[in-house]
Amino acid sequence: QDTSFVKMAGISHKLAEIVGKDPAVAGVLYFAGASAFNPTENTARVFIQLKPHDERALTSDQVIQRLRPKVAAVEGAKFFMQSGQDISVGGRLSRTQYQYTLTDTESRELNHWAPIVETAMQKLPQLQDVASDQQIAAPHMAVEIDRDAASRLGLSASLIDETLYDAFGQRQIATMYTSTNQYKVILEVQPQFQDDPSALSKIYVSGPNGVQIPLSSFARFTSKIEPLMLSHQGQFPAVTISFNLAPGVALGEAVDRIQALERELHLPPTVTGSFTGTAQAFQASLSSTPLLVAAAILVVYIVLGVLYESYIHPITILSALPSAGVGALLALILWPRSGYSPPGSFNPLELFDPSAKIPANYELTVIAIVGVVLLIGIVKKNAIMMIDFALTAERYAGKSPLEAIHEACLLRFRPIMMTTFAALFGGLPIAIGGGAGSELRRPLGVAIVGGLLVSQWLTLYTTPVIYLYLDRLSRWLGGRKRQPSRIAEVLTDRPRPGLVEDPHVAE
């Protein structure tokens, strides 16, 4: 916490040189000192631009893992690395991606418990790069002015403040223009007087008559340990602990472990912890997603019930959805995750090679959820084609439920398979493809392909069985055997278009 701006600039420059030598890095840009990217003077932020995908064989996360031991060898600072995010969801300016904020009514109690929580989080195997924005042990030099002595010398507090600012403020005061160039004039003391607090005794303040009065003649210098930065959230003192996820760890697992850790530490009632930023958005989605899914299924059930004038058969159509969801989740869990390969060197067969060293498991990201939604629509449409045909055969051709669903399976098998294979071959290139942005798109294809393979294999057999059992349940609930409608009696000899008599279907 006692690192100066000059020292941090030197460390940043050294770090940029080390990172720039990596074969996957195209350029490095860093900002040292307090700015829009850094909250305090003793911090720096380094932006690393990677080469295009066709010039490197690693993903950004793999490049980070390769750079970690190199930057850890640089002394004098702690380094935290994370991949750039296309979408940032609120939160504070932090060193790592996810944030957990502690608040309290009293800063003293908060300053006691925050390091305890941070140390405990550093021991969790699910987390890495755990850091805190708490900086309460920064050395300060307090200048206590003897106002009576300064008044006798004709010096005001504002004049003394301006003198100190001129010496240590380091700011541009003018620009010198020449015929060939321009030069910025920076006002500051010489560098050798910036590192030693004893330099304050060499500062002179201009008196009313131009007399140079030493600062030490009317001021006293005291060394103190004070907070470097005070953070608040909702008008309460706050400390934000940020962290990255360990390789292969999902955010939900990390959130559950941190919440369990909070209970294990037995924090005082006044100390409260909450997730902010991306982690907070994830928690909110966990609480609202089940309700949204239930509402969507209810709406689909109502629409299908109105369409088929039945309370039972919409359940037959919806019965195909669990197998689709299970298939998508199994595919995300079991589908091998290939590392990025440049165009021309990517071999899709490596996905199915047991001896290949390929990390497994895809997270259930937003893109994967989009794939599940698309998958549900496809599977539901296949079930609708079968059930709609069977109900029409029952109501307008007077067929029994067994005959109707049997004929529907035979005549709708080819359209169902055409729809399935069209979606399957459309999602397969996304699932095994490489190139720029493939890491983002691949879970979409994996969810579609895996879900279609599992659901189609199951629903072709289960949907007719469920249809017959639910039809029997409907008759039992009705208390009487369902009779063919009058429409069926009138139209028995006039088959509805699409219900062509097939001699191979007869018993």
C-alpha cells in the first residue's frame, strides 16, 4: 500500500515488457496511478491485446494461465488477470471479475472482519485471484500547521496548500511551442525529493514581501497510518472482495461455497455480505428463471388446450420436453471441450478421440440456455405433428386411439425426421466448429445436437405410449367411454384431406 506512482509506473513498464514477449500477444497498454481505470495511486491497469485467432493456438483463458507464472516473478506488486467481458453488469471497479461486498454500520468492525473473510476465501479451491479493495494501512505524512505562527508571518492556509500542491501535485502548467515541436511544462519538485519525507523540511513558502520562509518553521510533520481509500455502499462503509473462478468451476458452485463460508465464519449481525455485479445478476437469474420457465410452460399448455379442446393431450405434447432438457444438459456435461485451433489445423475428430487431452464440460451459459429454448421448440413441434394427426384421425375419421396414433406414427415419421435432421445438421457445425468466437457459440450447438439425439430417440417411442395412457385416463375421468362424434359419423365415408387410407395400416 506504500507503493508510489513512480514505482508503480516502473513495475508496469517491466510487466508490459514481459507480457509483450508472449507469442500470442499483439500489444500491451497500461495506465499507472489514479485514473478512470484505477481507484488509487498505487495501482495500475494493463490491457493486453491478443493476436487474431488464425495466428495463435490458445484461447484467452489459456494465455492467462501461461502468463501467470511469468508475471508472478515480478517483485513489488500483486497481479490479477481476467479475460475481457463483452457485457459488464454493474458492480465496482475491481481487480478481478466477480465481486462480493461486505457492509457494516461501523468501519472499525468492518475493517476487522474483512481480512478474515478475504483470507478464508483465498483458501477455497473454487476461487483464485482473491483480492480486496480495502487499503487501511497506507503510510501518510500529516502536516500540522501552527496557525498562530503562520499568521504572524503573514501566511494563509490556502497559500501553504498551494505551495505543497506545486511541489507534489505534478501537473501541466503550460505548453511551449517551437517551429518544429511542442513541449509540455510539468510543475513538480525534482525526483530525488519525492521519495523521502524529509524533503518537507526543504520546502519554502513565499511570504508577503517575497521572503522565503521554511515550512518547518511553522508546521510539524507527523507520520501516520491511515486508510488510502474509503468505500461506501448505500451510505454504509463497504469492502469489496473480488475473485476469479478456478478452471472448471461454475459460478453457481462458487456462489454456494461463499454463502456456506459466510455461515461458517459466524459474522456479526451488523456485517452483511452480498454479491454485486455479474455475481449479483447471476443470483437474480437463479431466483427468477424457475418462475419464468413455469410461466412459459403454463402458457404453452393453455394455448395447446384451446387448440385441441382438451385438458389431457397438451400434457402428451409437453411430455417430450423433459427428455430434450436432459439431453441438452448431458451433452453440455459430457461433450469434450476442444481448445482453439487455427483454421486449417482444427480436427473435429479429436472431439471423439479418448486419448486426446481435451478438457470436458461446458457451462450452462446464456448462449446454452438459448440453445435449450430452440431445442424445446423443435421437439414440441415434432410432438405436435404426431398428436395433431392422431386427434384429427379420431375426431373426423372415427378411428380408435390405437389406430389413430399408429397411423400418425407411420405417416408423420418422415416429416419428423426431416425436421430433426435439418436442425441437427444445422447445429453440428456450431458444436464442432472453430474460428473466431467459437468459444461463445459452441454451447449453443452442443445443446441442440445433444438434446435432439436424446429426445428424438426417446419421444418416437414414448409419445405414442403416453398418448394412449392419457387417453385412457381421460376416459376414466369422464366416467364413460368416449363415443365417436356426429361429425365422425357423417364424414366416415369422406376422409379428411391428409388421412389417406393405407392398406398397410389395417389390422
